[in-house]
Amino acid sequence: MDSGFGFYGNHQTKQIESIAVDTPKPASKLYWQMSDAEQLFFIRERARHIQTLIGDEPTEFDEEALRAIKVEIDDYVEDKDSLSQKPFDEGLRVIYGRASQYAPLIIRAYEARQVPSALGLYQAMVESEYHDCLISPTGPVGLFQFTRKTAAKYGLTPKDYCDVEKQSDAAARHMSDLISDFGDGKSSWTLALFSFNQGADKVRDYLRQLRGRGITERSLWAVFRHQQNLQTPLTDEGKEYVPRFFAAAIIGETPEVFELFTPPLTTLHEKSK
């Protein structure tokens, strides 16, 4: 990731203890103990589960899609024991420990808007790795890396850029709008997720271009498979965003396979008072 990331207003990410269990749940094999074929099988099964968590109907992933997700998992795993404190260079336990603190707020915000909470939990992971006040060298800020324009659209002012609760509500409303925009088809939720990063107009244009070439499948993975037919190629960020989301979600929902001490993030609802 770009080393130019900093913190808005010189704010530093809160140093907070993670929610933890005493030991990881036993796994028959850790991810890095699996063969390549076993890893791909594991990814396929878990990716289908993630589809159900985000509202899509499970579909069959082709090898290209599985490989794209695997590249992102392997990237996370490569730095799993990192001692760096730089954004996007930290170890997995640090990242997911931090995520466990904010997960209840995100779950509440997304469920209040009737949006699957898994979307928000792992959007925040991909966008900022749960640094609450991160500022990108290209301008986006906060947990969900809103552009100034999108932030203003959903009522966020500069003083709200580091407010996790307000950012989470704005992200949930934004996703609700995108989901409404793309409909309730079996792959629409993933298209909405892709649009969160790329913009709805751009994603609609990708689909329009494919239809013009006789490709009627309306899904993110169709865009990936047929990207050579697009007038403007996908950027590296565009290619990586959804596979990295699936990678982050697979790790976060099967923590025992990655020697993490945090529970699955989707289980971290706020405790009743």
C-alpha cells in the first residue's frame, strides 16, 4: 500500500485492547500448512459462505477468481507476524484485534439500515485496516476512506472524519443507496460493494459495455473475466478491491485457521446493557 498514508489532524489510531479468547479454536490445518490445492478448496468453500453473509446467492467461483482471492490472503499472511506500526504493514493479530473493538458499532449501524453487517466489517478492513482517522495521500479520510464529496453527501463534516459512529452510519446509508441502485439480483450486492470503491456510474458503464458485446451476465466476476473487452482497463485497485474484501472476510470469519485470537467479527454484537 502507499506509504504516504497519514492521520487526519495528526490524530493517531487509538491504542485499545482487543476482544480475545484465551486460545484460537483448534483447526485441522492452519492455512499455511495446506497445499495449494487445499488452500483453493478452502477459499472456494469459505468464499461461498461470505457470499451468503453479504446477501448474494452462492455461486461457483472459477479458478481465476479463487486465485485472485488467494493472492490477497497470501499478502495478509506474509505480514502476519509483522511488528511494524505503519498502516497496511501491521501484523494480522494487531489489525483484527483493533477491528474487534469497532465491530459492534459497525454491526449496529449497518443492521439499522438493513444492510448486511459483513459488508461494513470488511469494507473497513480493506479501506483502512480499522485506522479510525486515516488520511490517504489522494484525499479520502477515515475508517471508510470517504472522498470529501461523498462525505458531504452523507452529512459528514471535517470534524466527523474521525468519528467512527458517524462514519459507520454514513457508510451504511451509502451502501443502502448502492444496493437499491443495483437491485436485488443474485450478484447485486457484490456489484454494490464494487461501486463503493469504483463509483456506481463507472460500474454501470462497465456492464453497459459488456452488454454491447453480447455479454449479458450481470456480475462483478463477469466484469473481471471480460475486462479485456472494456474500453478503459480496470485499475490495479479496481482489480484487487473485491478479492481483498473476500480475503479479509475469510480470515475474519475463520480466525482459528490463521492463528488469530479474536472471534469471527460478525459475532461481535453490542452487549445488552
